[in-house]
Amino acid sequence: MNDSLVALVKCDSYAPHIVEKAVRDGIALIGGIETILSPHEKVLLKPNILKGAEPERAVTTHPEVFRAVAKIVKEYASNVRYGDSPGDPISTMGSYKKSGIAQVAEELGIPVADFDHGKDCGFPEGVATKRLTIANAVLESDAIISLPKLKTHGLTRMTGAIKNQYGCVPGMVKGQYHAQFPDVFLFSKLLVDICRFVKPRLYVMDACVGMEGNGPQSGDPRKIGCLIIATDPVAIDTVGCMLMNLDPSFVPPVVYGKEAGLGNCEREKITIVGENINDYIVKDFDVVRKLPSKLPKSRILGEIRRLFIPRPVIDKLKCVVCKKCIEVCPVDPKVLSMKQSKREPQYDYRRCIRCYCCQELCPAKAINIYEPKLKKMLPFLSYISLFLSNLYSRKASQKKGS
């Protein structure tokens, strides 16, 4: 694979003229919009609109980043639409409006694309799955421009360019995928499959203000002061990790993206143009700096899995009992339920798949990811479990042979 070119451009505020200059400079640094689009193509702008949240909360792509990209694209291509499938699809347009993006789109005369409905598509080269349900908006477009937000994520450590295409899966199908692919590593392979299928032409990552801590919805805004622009999603996420002071090898979508040929994550294969990245690295960025737990497929360890995998925990003082966590839980029957003796919803951790949809979409920021203390013993116990599992298999084989 050829080396990847990534533009890192200064953007220290969301003032419209500053953002537009940054986007124009960044696109020019990687070759210009004419090398990415053709004038008569149907272009889809795909921002990150995880949920309806005000721009200052740093949950969604900032509307001024959307505006700048949209203006530049409209100067070159006349058929432009926009949209996303929020994590909570109950009110898609409500989410667009609260994020501020709907108002900008209306000003620029950009219509909404259909992300509420989709089609089942074959994808023979998929790793996690050979079939994907993809929104009509994507299937009816010639070119997609992805506008991710740089944030932390409870499941994948960070969310950026690769994961932004998960919003190309319509409505509640996203929840079904979480239930179908409960392991973070298999789910990450699914994310890579979706990104390979959708194949955005360009990525413009909003890293002016990112999110740290309890992301991707309940964390804290953190000033970074730049935009990242590239055609390689793996490379752009790698640069995003560097800004967070996070080793990209701790982010499964980046690792699997590289393995699938989606892009480059090796520093020597990424050429950063524009600003000096060392001037933008936030050394104390609040992010989990370790690989998610990968447990052996052992029947014995499966029984005690819940003791080691980080679990969602409800803060009783913050919970407003809106029951959104119950509503968005993808497991059937629901992992969360109301108990007569308790005020807030209660988890059945034995059935919880640790997808963290509840944490991701809690409007009160009342759910945190708790790291069990026993997790420190996981490497030793994994070895013991594997030994016992092999011993059990040998005895079963001997018994069958006799």
C-alpha cells in the first residue's frame, strides 16, 4: 500500500472564517477537491450526529465544520445532500436541529437524505459478515464525504473516521448489530467492513474541540485546536490517536483497518503535511490507554467473563429515571429493568454484552464504565482457564475413545 497523506491544519476556534480557511487549506494540501469529486456526482455529507446535543458539548460534528465543507463541495458539485442515523433514532430531525447542522443545511439549500430506511446488501469480501444493511442515503449517492468528531469511546477507546460510518446503518439495525457482534474485536471488524463497503472519498475530522473522559456522549469537551483531513480513514484515526497521546495499537478498528487494507497505521507510512503534530498533542488527554480485554473462547472462562470485562454502572445521584438505557439496550429480553425495591434501572450483568449503548446514549450522563479490580488477575486466570479447558477436552476425548 502506498504511503498516506494527512493534512493537519490549525483551527483554534469555530469562527466561520477560521474554519473555512482551515478546511480549504487542508483539502488543498492533499490535492484539491477536483481530485476527489466529479461535478455531476451525487455527493452525501455524513457528519457525526450521535444524538441531539448542542454544539458546545462536543458530542457531534460542529455545524461550522459542516458549513465549511458543504460550501466548498457546493462550489464544485451541485447535487449535495446530508444526514446521519443517530444512535437514538426516535427523532432523527430533532437530533439534526439540536446539533445545529439542520439550520446550516437549510441556509445552504442542502436537503436531508434518507437514513431512516435501508437495504440488505451482499458484501462477499466482508470479514465479520457477508451481508450489511445500509441506509438508502448511502446507496443512492456516488460519493460520500465523512465528517467525524474526535472523541473517546467506552468500547473502542476512540471514535473517529472508521467508526463514523456506523451511522450509515439505519435505525435500530445498529442495536441488532451490537447484539450480533458483542465482542469488541468482532464488532471492530464489522466497523471496518462497513467502512470498506461505504468507501468515503474524503474525511474531514473535527478536532478543534474533541471529547475526553466518558465519551462518546457523556465526556468533557477538550480543546485540541486543529482539523485533520485525508482520504485514508486508518491514517486519519492514527493521527487522531497521536493527538490524544494514545497508542493506535490500543484501538481495534485501527488495527483491523490496517489488516484489511483500508489504510496505513504505521507512522513511517503516514506523511503529515501542514502543522507540526507535536504542537497539538494533548499529553494528559483523558482516555483509556490499554487494549480492551480479549478473552479465550473457553467455556470455563465464559462463565466468569462478567467478573473481568468493564461494565456499565449507573450513578444513582445523576440518574433521572428516564429509562432511555432500557429502551436502547439491544439484548432481547432487555438486560436492564425496573425493580420494585430500587429507584433506578438494574442490570442483569450475566446477560449484559458490554456494548455500552446505555452509556453512549444516556441523556443524564449517569452511566460510567467501571473497571473491575479483578481484571488485573486476568492474564493469570486466562492461562489457568485455558489449561483447564484443554484438560477437560483431553479427558472428554479419552472418554469418547474408550
